[in-house]
Amino acid sequence: MQQEKEKHFILNGDLKTIMWRLSWPSVLAMVLYGLNSFLDGVFVGRLMNKEALAGVGIAYPLAQVTLGLGSLIGTGAGTALSIWLGANEKEKLQRLIGTVNGLSILLSLLVCLPLYFLAEPLVRLMGGADEVLAYGTDYFRVTTIGALFWIHGLALNMVIRGEGKMKTAAWMIALGLILDVVLKPLFIKNFGWGVSGAAWATNTGMLLYSIIGLWYFAKGNASFISKWNSLRIDGPIAKEILKLGLPGMILTIMTVIQSAVVLNAVTKYGTAADLPFYTVCNRILLFMMMPIIGLMRALQPVTGMNYGAGKYDRVIRSYWLFVFYGFGIIAPFWLFMSFFPTTVIQSMLPNLVISPQQLIDFRVYLVVLPFLPIVFMCLVTLPSIERAKETSLIAMLRQVLLYFPLMIFLPKYFGISAIYWGSTAIDIAMIILALVILKCCFKRLGLAVHSIN
């Protein structure tokens, strides 16, 4: 009864009320999730040294591969779940969790096991050398050991979010984070494990995260009947999951390659101080994206269920509502960072000497931040209305046609500052592209609404 009530609320309730009820726990969950990365920087930067922080900064994009695999499964399964709940596809829902479990194990073995043995050359490829290479390799190898729990825990949590149960997903993340935060200083300093300790703390938190997710389904708390202990990969279900989740995975892989290009440019054309500075700037930007991603995750069940139920006008109105509130959430933090950049940067590296040009670079790097909800909400809306190809197009155009060539060319001729203003220019182009694609897709949905009426 409660499960049907939640579905009825998403399909028929006031959109502002729905947004508030789903978004605040989702935003909180993603902010907590983002703290994993941010606190790695804080603890390593303060308890160790800038070389260790640079090593973690170089290795972290590689560790994103495991999160990308979790997102591949979780985004696909969560999106499919929302559509199937809206369309009342009970038979497909029963086979979902077994496929998620099986895919998590399969992909962790196929992808992450080889990454362990390729850790050092991959970190070197990212621009690591000497001490930074050693620190980065240690950090990345440990993250690959816990890859299964990173992938499985994230995937199950995203399925729960696909039900619209954002509060449940949030407290699960919170428990994993609390354990991570408690263990980080102990493992880094007290146990003397250094950067490996930071990664082991996160692995432990992810293990708890995965166990709690399974416990949720085992207790029968889901809004659908699930075979929680199954490892059977159902072919048609897996195909649908991978199709809907592929755009997010492409974006992750492209981001890793993007990081390799940028970090090599910083190492090649910058000074010894530029790599730690870029690491800090990038960590801050990633952390500030977490509230936007939280809104994005809250939007997904709204668009998916309403699209599955044929309520296309609510899909369109939901997109613009979430974009508007995304701007409202980010703008105050963006203003603070723009006016007090030194305070924000030195929260990670208190002894870092910051030049006037670096302060300008930091402000330019973040100038587009309040407008990123346009792109992020687009990336979750398009798969939810079965337009996953357009999502992949945005990801590929950003990275292959714009980011890679410009980040190779610009720093060589215009210096390190080009990395910051070049990135902002590319994001502005992506915002425009997202709006053009959405206009076309929403026009088709609008025509469908009129044909139904």
C-alpha cells in the first residue's frame, strides 16, 4: 500500500512538493558521497604532504572507472526501474536485482582485476613521476581491490533512488561515510598506511554500503518483488540496463581520459606548484557538483515514472523546475568561493602559496558552475525518455571533438591558464548544445501530449 502511494504521489502530486521531498535527501546523499573524495584531499593534504595530495589527485580519476561501472549498472537499472514501475511491468522488475548482482561481479572481474596490475603505467600515463607516481600507484591499487563493493554498493543505491526512496538511499550513504571518516585518520596516521590508508578506509565504507543495500532488498522493503540473493544475469534485462546506463559510463571514461590530458599538460607546461593547485581546484569543483548530481538523481524517478505512464507534460515541467532550483542551491556557494578563493583553496593545503594569476584561474574555472544544472538535468532526462543516444552524443562531442584537441593545443601556446578558461568555454558550448537537443526532444513530447488529448 505504501509502495503504491509513493508511485501515485510521483505521478499525480504537486511537482514542487515532489521535488522538495525527493531532492533534499538526494542532495544530502550526494554531498556525503562527494565528501569521500574531498576528505581524501583534506586528510592527505594535512596529515602528509603536497606530493601525496598530488598523487591521490592523479590516481582519483582512474579510481572513477569503478564508480563509472557502478553508475553504468545503477543508472541503467534505476532508469529502467522507474519506467517499469510507471508502466507496471512486474515480470521485468522481478529479474532486476539478480541481474544487477551478476553484472557487478562480472564487470569487477573483467575490468578492475587487470587495472590492479596496470596501476603503475596508468598513473604514469596520467602524469605521475617520482614520489607522485609512487603515492598515486599505492592509492589506485588499493581502490581496485575494493572495486566490487564500489560498483555493487553504488548500483544498489541507485536502484533504490530509482524507486523514489531518496531518504533511504541517503542514510545508507551516510553510514558508509561515517565509517570512512572515522577510519581515514586512523589508517593514514595512526596505522602509518599513508595514502593506502585513505583508500582502505573508503573500501571499508563501500563494503558496508554494499551490505546495507542487500539487506534492504532481503528485508522486502523494495517497492517490487525482488530475488535479492540471485546472481543470474537475465539477457534482455541486462541489455536494457546497459543501454540506458551506457551514456553515463561513456561520460566517466571520457572524463578519465580528459584528466590524463589535463594532468599531463599541467606536468609538462606548468611548475611544481601547478599540479597541487590544479588538484585542489578540481577537487573543489567535483565536490560542488555533488548537490547538482543529487538533484539529478532525484529528477530521474520523476521523469522515468511519468514518461512510463505517458504524462509527458510533467516530464517537461519537472526538468525546468529542477534546473531552476539547482541554480538556486549552487549560486550562494559559488559567490562565496568567488569572493574568498584563498580561504577555500587553503582548506586543503593551508601552506600553499597562491599567485594572483592562480586566483583568477580559480574564479574562471568555477564561473560556469551555477549553470551546469542545465546539462546535468539533461543527461538524466534524455535516458528517462528513451533518448539515450542523444546523451551519448553530448558526452562524445564534449570530450572527443572539443576537450581533447583544445586541452592539447591551448596550454602549449597560451600557458597553464588556458586549462581553466578553456574548460569553461567548453562547458558553455555544452550548455548551448544541451538546450538545442532538449528543445527538439521536448517538442516531440509536446506533440505526443496533444495527440493524446
